[in-house]
Amino acid sequence: MVFRWRWFYHLPGLAFWALVVVPLVLVKENRRLSAWAILVPLGLVVVLCQMLTNLSSAPSAAAEGSRVFLVTFATGWAVVWLLGFWFASRHRRLALGATFFVMVAVGLLSYLCNFGVARGEVLPTLSIYYVILALALMLPLWLSSWCCRRVYRPVRFMFWLLLWTSLMLPGMLGLCFGAVALLTSSGPQALAHALAVMPMVALLGGIYGVVLYLINLPFMLLMFRNSLYRERFCKVFGLQAATNLPAAVGTTARDDTLHLGEIDIHGRGS
């Protein structure tokens, strides 16, 4: 049995991975060693996904599809932070739309590179799941920043992020499933069937929410430890570093003391 291989067979895959390398090399704001640290969480997710694929008892096609899906998602999130300096200069709503657009563009390119146009029938289903997952990642980040009152504290932020991620994905999946059930069928039996399976949808959504949180966790740890990405993270989500608050409070206290001292002095003088 002879298998003919040509060097250009893997060009689509190389073009996809170039999405991460090109912003690192060509973008001026990323021409520093600290910017390359984004490869650490991305590489960790890729390795873990490959290990799970090898250990999985699912059919090879399904396991490979899940791996491509998760790796694509992690790569899109890495590209978002490589371009985070541009999002930081925009209004928060525009930044949210821009991050969403980048993730969707990366996902579409990845699926075209891995599945090709010939298997275009899988693109709509994958795109729907990908869009839901992207929204379930970004919306909890915005809600967590709001719950933290725009103050950046890692432990508190990650607590709110876990809560909102665990709730957001089940809610979105429930709404999508209910909408599909109502559009594809009618009558009280369809509604009863949709309500009957909602607990299972909520359970699976909660599990997927935890998985999504774990995928995002290496990137969040990078944001907390790397000054370059921490600055972009705080600017994109409108967060103020909590380490700056004590100094501001101390300055206010000193100003109040001086003001009171002046009142006392003037009081004694009068």
C-alpha cells in the first residue's frame, strides 16, 4: 500500500497556527519577550486536549472533532489578547463586539482549514456551538468586572467568574433548546417534552460551564502574573488595580489631616 504525500497538504493547518505567530512578530506592541508568554496557556490547553483525545474511548472522528473545537477556541482567545491593546482603546461595548468578532473569525478559519469546504455541512452546527461558547466566555467576564465594582482583585474576580460561567452556559443552552423545540414542533406535547429535558440540559450546561472555566483558567493566571496582559485585561474590562487604592486612600487621609490642622490653627488664631 502506497500513500502519496505532498508538502502542501499541511499548508491550511500552518496558516491557522500562523494566526498566533503573526501578531507576535509583526505587531509592534507585541515585540517583547513578555508577549510570548501567551504561548504557555495556549500550549497547555493544546497538550491537555491531545491527552484527553488519546485517552478517550469515543470514536476517533468524534474525539478529533472535540479536540479541534477546544483548540480552536483557545487559539481564538489567545489572538484576542494579542490584539488586546487595540480593544483597550475602545469603548467597552465596542471592545466586547471586537473580541467576539475576532473569536468568530478565528473559529471560521480553523474549521475551513481542518474540515475544508467539501465538508461544509458541519460548519453551521459547529459555528452555533462556537458562538454560544464565545458568548458564555465573554459575558461572564463583563458581569464579573461589574460585580467587583470595577476593582481588580484576582481571587474575588475568579469567584464571580466561576459563578457567572456556571450559570450563563446552562441558561443559554436552555434558551436555544427551548427555541428549537418550539420552532420544530407544536402542541402541548412538544412543550411538555421541552420542559422534561430542561434539567438534563441545565446539568450538561453546568458541566460544560466548569470545563469552559478551566480552559480559561490558564489565561487568567497569565493575566494576573504578566504585567503586559494584566494591563490589557484591566483596560478592556474597565478594572482598576486594587493595589492603587491604598495609596489613594492614604493621600486622601493626609489631605484631610492637613485640612483639619489648618482649621485648628485658624481656630486658635482667632
